[in-house]
Amino acid sequence: MRTSSSIAIVLASLVLTLDTVTGGRVFMRSTSPAVAGSAHSPVVASAGVSMDQAVKMVEQRFRARVVRVETQHDGSHKIYVLRLLNDAGHVWTVRVDAANGEVL
């Protein structure tokens, strides 16, 4: 149990450092080849929710900070995969359908 607490503390420290260095911007990465070079630009789903909207929605719903975002494609279906960290140091992953904003 001590190891998981240490990992949570290190991860929380890293998030705070990233927050300070990036001025509060969430670091985002896309696995889509079309936008792979635009690490900090918002990715907008056609007729759906943007990555920024998904981040805000998930942070409010789960009362946690998004520390990583990726875009995955399942055929023509786009999914945002968000890694969250809460104040207690718990880390988990949430998937959001980019077409309608539904948490999967």
C-alpha cells in the first residue's frame, strides 16, 4: 500500500509541476495521424463535442483534474480517452463519445 501512496504523491507533484509550467493548460495528445503534430490545439469532432468540451465536462462531473487526453478511432467512431486525478491521488480513465458527449 505504501508504494501506491508514493506513486500517487509523485503523480500529484508532476501534475502540479505541469500546471505551473504550462500555465494551467491541460496537456493533450491525439493519436490521429491528421492532428498528431498539434499537441495543444483543440480537436473538434464533426457535429459533436470538442476535446476541450469533453475535458471540462468530465472535470466537473467527476470533480477531478484531467491529466492526459488521447483521441482513439474505432472505424469512423471517435472516442476521447481521458486520464483523471483527484485530490486523494486516485487515477482512473474515462472514455467519452466525441459524437454526443456520452461517458462510456
